[in-house]
Amino acid sequence: MASIAKINALARQLHGNDGAATAFTLSSLRAHVDEVEGLLKDGDPHWKAEAMDIMIHALTLLERGGVNQRQLDGLMARRLARFEAKILAANSNHKDGE
């Protein structure tokens, strides 16, 4: 079964080192964001598969940077809370400005 660690090992093998693998990952992320935008605009449900590719790219970067599963869980919880707080603040500011 594929794993993020295995994908990173294969990427290192293909690209020669982590730096080159990361450069490819970042380039591919940019392309996938544009692709998802176009698919959403067209109403094409394939956007979901491409969005998952974005998540996989992000996970490969995190794993390559030494983030383990426990750290990933904690980071996800903190970032979700941050998103929620920012949206709540924006909603509050928006209502105050009406």
C-alpha cells in the first residue's frame, strides 16, 4: 500500500534529493490549484480528485520536513482553530461594518 513516506522515497529516487523533490512538489501544487479552479468553474466533479492531490502534496512536504503523525494531528487541530477564529472575526467585522 502506498504511504507518504514511500511516495517521498520514490520522489527522492526520481529527483535525486529532497531539494529537487520539493521544487517539483511546489510546482505541481501550483498547477493543481489552477486545475481545481478550472474544474470548479466548469462544474466538473473531478475537482475532488485534484483537491486530494493537493492534500497529498502538502502531506509529502510535511513528512519531508520531519512532521510525524502526532505532530500532524496537533498542527491540524491548531490550524483548524486558527481558521475558525479568523472567520469568526471576519464575520464580526463584516456585521459591524454593515
